[in-house]
Amino acid sequence: MVAALIVVALLIFAAIGYAICRYVWWPDYQRSGRSVAPRGGGRR
């Protein structure tokens, strides 16, 4: 039970973080055409 709740909470947290990263890095995401948001400085 507790493990299932932890897994669900982690999935929700990961989904929210992924959505925030996509909104923050949208120009780079669109320009590079990759689904992975750049880390660190971002643009090279």
C-alpha cells in the first residue's frame, strides 16, 4: 500500500516536472526537435 502510494506520488511529481521543463525550454525544444530538455546552460 505505502509503496504504491510512493510510486504514484513520484509519477505525479515527474509528470509535473516534465511539463515545467517543456514550458521553460520550449524554444530550445522546438529548435532542436528532441524530446529531451537541455541541461545546464541550455543553448550551445
